[in-house]
Amino acid sequence: MTALPTSLPKVLAIDDSELIHRLLRVRLQYEQIELHGAVEAREGLRMAKTLVPDVILLDIEMDGMDGFEVLQSLKADLDLQDIPVIFISATASMEDRVRALDLGAVDFVAKPFEVVELKARVRSALRVQHLVKMLAQKAQVDGLTGLWNRTYFDRRLGQEFAEERRHPRGLSLVMCDVDGFKRLNDECGHPFGDLVLERLSKILQSGRTSDIACRYGGEEFGIILPNTAGDEAIEVAERYRAAFEQETWPGAPGRVITASFGIADLSSLAGAQGPEDLVVAADAALYRAKVNGRNRIECAPSHRPAH
Ligand SMILES: [Mg+2]
């Protein structure tokens, strides 16, 4: 689970006036922020893309692309649309204010501004941004196990799939399912079932830092392994399988609980069109692991040409 960043919040000022940048630099130098500046709209958008700042201060009147257009570009970008934008403008007509807020700006400060007021508004926007980030993260985490949830799994697998298509470095998916979970719940009660899921989650989380363990649903888990081909994925899954098998259970001495694993390696899946094909293939392999006796690992059939 990645924690919220503890580094200084980043503020990006986009304004075509050097004077404003100098003023901000001098007056905000002792604030607990990291200030960045762009004197041109397109450069500002580029910087927003690489920095992903916590707050953007945006001038309206700029040559070429104006502040409204910059705001529209920000709002059209999935990675940037949640960054609070504070408009800074010399004209400050009622129409501009309304238009800015309608387009999604969180605040509006008129030039010339009192730096004390601007600081207060930046602080307020940072507070809101912190809450938004916390909520966004909460919405992607499974409440019981603390692993990433299904929503995150779908999005992340889509990203990794697209990335792998652009720069192939290996991408495998491990699907994992607790054996006989329904019977466990029936015999030992649901709190015990929850404990089983939590223990398995801990094991899945204790793997390599690059592996992305998610609760797929119920007692099924999906672990995305970037930069990993099939053989290595088998080793990873085997470590999980062996560790889980060795767990001891309170109130159930001697009881051995196991899990089955299905692996799909994208490079050996002929004709995979999208991330869902990887899920289908890993799921089919998992099904075979169940049929072939459980507590084992199966791989999606390789379609590599035989040598
Ligand atoms: Mg200007």
C-alpha cells in the first residue's frame, strides 16, 4: 500500500508576467511548499504533466493560449483533472469569475493581490487536495485485506497492458483462489474465513515491491507482475503457495489451508487483444489447477511456435 506523499506540496504558477513569478518566489519562500513556475501556457501544461502539482495558480490573460484554455486542457486530462486550480486575474470581471468557476477552478484571486490572502487560499486548496487524494486512495483499497481492490486492479492492468504493448518487458498475471473456501466458512464461521483472507493477503503483499496484489473479489486474488515472464511468475506463485500452506490456524490445530494459482504470461498468449484476455487465460489456468487437485500452479498454454 503506498502512503500519501510526505514531501512538500508542489505549487505550479502559470503566468506570463515575470514580475508575478518574482513576487511569488520572494513572498512564498518560507512557506512549506515547493514552488514551480512557467511563463507560457504550453510550457505550464508540460510542467503540470511531469510534476503533477498539488495546486496550480493560473493567469487568465496570456498570449496565445489563455488561462481558460489551459484549464480546459487540464480538466480533459485524467491525470490532472483533480488538481485544484486557483485563477489569478487582473480583469476580474464578474463574467470571468463565473466562467472560471464553471470550468472547474476552485478559487479566484484578483491582481494585484495580497500575498497573505493568496497564501490562505493556497493552504485551503491544499487541504481540499489532501482530502481528495485520501478519498481517491480509499476508494481503491479493499477494506478487509488492505490490498488494492477490483476497481484498481482493472485500471492498473489496463495501464500495464498498454505499457507492455509500447515497451515489451514482460507482463504476467497470477490469479489465486483459496481452496474449499465455502466449506471453511460453513465449518469454521465467517470470522475465520476473514482471517484466512487476511493471512493470504499478507503473504501476497510480502512479495517483490514491483508486484501488485489485488483482491479480485470474494476469495479470489489477482497479482499483476510487471517486467516478469512466465518462468519467473511460476517462482513467485510457488513462494506464495508454499508460504500459505505452512500457516497455522488458531482454533484449528493441524488444519492445512491451501490456495490454487493460475498464471498467464502475455508474451505467450497469441492474439491477446486486451487486458481481459490475460484475466480469462489466467482464470482458465486457475480452473485447471482446481480440477487437477488444488494447492497447485497451472499456466495458460503457451502458443509459442515449437522449436
Ligand atoms: Mg497575464
